[in-house]
Amino acid sequence: MFGTQLQRRARSIAEQVVRPVAALHISPNLVSLAGLALTGVAALVIALGPLRWGGALVLFSGVFDMFDGAVARVQHSSSTFGAFLDSTLDRYAEGMIFLGIIIHATRAEPAGGTQTAVLALAYSAAILSLIISYIRARAEGLGMDCKVGIMERPERVLLLGIGLLLGSEVGLLWMLVAFVVLTAFTGLQRIFHVWRTSAITPGTTPAAPAPRNASRQAP
């Protein structure tokens, strides 16, 4: 959903920020693992502590998530495995955050049907988030570009962070409602895009994997 110009600007800023780190020859893969650890802390805070602090950490980890790709570009060390690892760790990260929300909901004082609704929505949001990532990965495995949809990873992280920053159970509930609706719609957008693309170019075969500079950005 974010425009190409905004994404390029964000990547340029990230590259300037990480130049001192890149000069130390720190591996982009190590930066990816550090980002996963930071997300784990955010998930723990969401589960056990105030939602606002968890939301702040989610947003910070989302910014930090750009650094591995920026380090790779600055060091000219982009690789197929690095892209694969980054996308894989992003799936673990999203799972951690939703697990934190689920644990938080089980510990919160039930208010009417809010607790059950949050649990159901958090589970649904986690599944839908994985599905839209799978759709893109499967489409690209068949040789089709699938960078479409209103809820790519940056938008998902932003919505989660803002919703948690509201700091209330009702705010968390409505954030999850929006997340589920928008990710479900994104899945339909991507399915339609693949259907239309495959109809235009029938017989598409899987493309050979190749290192991609921007591929450290998760679907």
C-alpha cells in the first residue's frame, strides 16, 4: 500500500543509518536474528506487561526489520539465502506477536465476550497473515510477481503497533477486527491477481531463484 517513492526513501534513510554497522562487517543475517530477538521481547511485553510498551516495541522492531536489507545493500552482500532467512524469520516474528496477544487475552479480566473475541480474532489474524505471505511466495515460485494488496508486512506491523499503543482491551479488539478484515481482503486481491496474471500468460513455469537486493523485505 505504501508508494514506491516512500519505500525508496525509507530504504535510503535506513542505508545511511546502518553504514557504521555495515563498516564493522556485521552479517545481515545476524541483524535479521537480532530483529527476531527484539520481536520476541515485544511479544513478551505484550503477554505480561502494558500493551502500550508492547506496541512501541512492535513499531521499533518494524523499523529495525529494514536494517538487515540495508546492511546487505551497503555491503553488496545480498544473497538468496539471506532473502530466504529474512522472510522465514518474519513469519516467526508475526507468530510471536500474535502468541503474545493470545497470552495477554488469557490473562486479562474477561469483560463480556471480549476475551473470547480477542482470542478468536488473534488466531484468525495469525492464520490470515501466514496465508497472504504464502500466496505471494507460491506465486513467485510459479514465476509471477505478486507484490500487491493493501496489507503487506509494513502495513501489518504498523496496524499492530498502533492498535497496541491504544493500550485498552477494546482498542485491541477493534485493531484485530480491522487486521482480520484487511488481511482477508488482501488475500482475495492476491488470488485475483494471480488468476488474472496466469490467464494473460498461460503456462507460466517456476523461475530460477536468484539473489534479489530488495527481497529481504518480507511479503
